[in-house]
Amino acid sequence: MRHTFCFSLLLGSLLILGLGARPAAAQTGEAVNATANGTLLGMSKLSTEHTTLMKAVKAAGLEEAARGTTKYTVFAPTNAAFDKLPAGKLNELLRPANKGRLAQLIGAHVVPGSYLAANLTDGLQLQTVQGETLTVVRQAGGIALRNSQGTVATVVNDDIVAENGIIHSIDAVLAPAAAPAQK
């Protein structure tokens, strides 16, 4: 739960705060050849493909929570990924009474540390801030993630470098065990 709060705090701050440019670092701590153009939150807000995710972050109360310097990798579902949820499930999760469930769903897409695509090797197991396991699957030059429920999400845009982490856009929602499954 502590990681969920920290991530929420971080994601909110990142998306809100803005546009300072600093070198990013790979998981190993080595400098990478990319410059951060804002925080995770700020960069996600600039994307027209992540408006549903931003609505969910706001509804979960996570915008203000992202004010730390801890680095995270966010596997950010696109709007099309959220469209794959069963009819009515997203609206149900966006209700104030489901704020906790929504935060868990978002946390199932967040991994502590900064993982560039090059760091995502086949078979690598990542633990999300919710304690879920994501397994990296390399296939035909692409990257996919499989969660413990068997849902597979393909990375459709990788290595979006932010001041406090990395964003990889994915084509499916990786629901934790207690959250809604995709249709």
C-alpha cells in the first residue's frame, strides 16, 4: 500500500509539475542518451492517447500524490486499451466509491525503477507497486507484458523519458486479480 501511495503521489506530481530537462538514468544508474522533458504526469497529460488514464489518475486522487523523486516505470494503457474493458466497468471504477479499486488498477501498471526498453529482457519478472508480477515477453522485435492472470499487453510506444521515470504505452489494461478483466 505504501508503494501505491508513493506512486500515486509521484504520478500526480509528475503529470502536474512540468517541463525541466534533466538527463534520465537507466535501471543500472548509467546515463542514457535521452533528455527528460517533464514529469511522468506532465508528459502523460500531453498525450492524446492517454486521456482515459489521466481521467482515472484524477478520479483515484493520484495527481497530487506524485511529488517525489523516486523513479518509476509506467506501462500506460492507451485509450483504446481502456475501450477493451467490459461495458460499464470503466465508468464503475471512476465513481468516487471505487477510488481505492481504481488506485489498485493504476498501480498494477507501475514498477519501481526506470526500465528502458533495452532493459526489458525476455523472461524478466517485474513487481508492480501493487505486488503483481509482470513478465516481459520479447517477440519478433517487440515487447509484451504478461500479468499473473494471463493478460498480455504489447508495448506500442516505448522509452518516453520523464524526469522521474519511463513511460511505455501499452495496448491492454493489466488488471490486478481484484479488478475488472478485459472482454
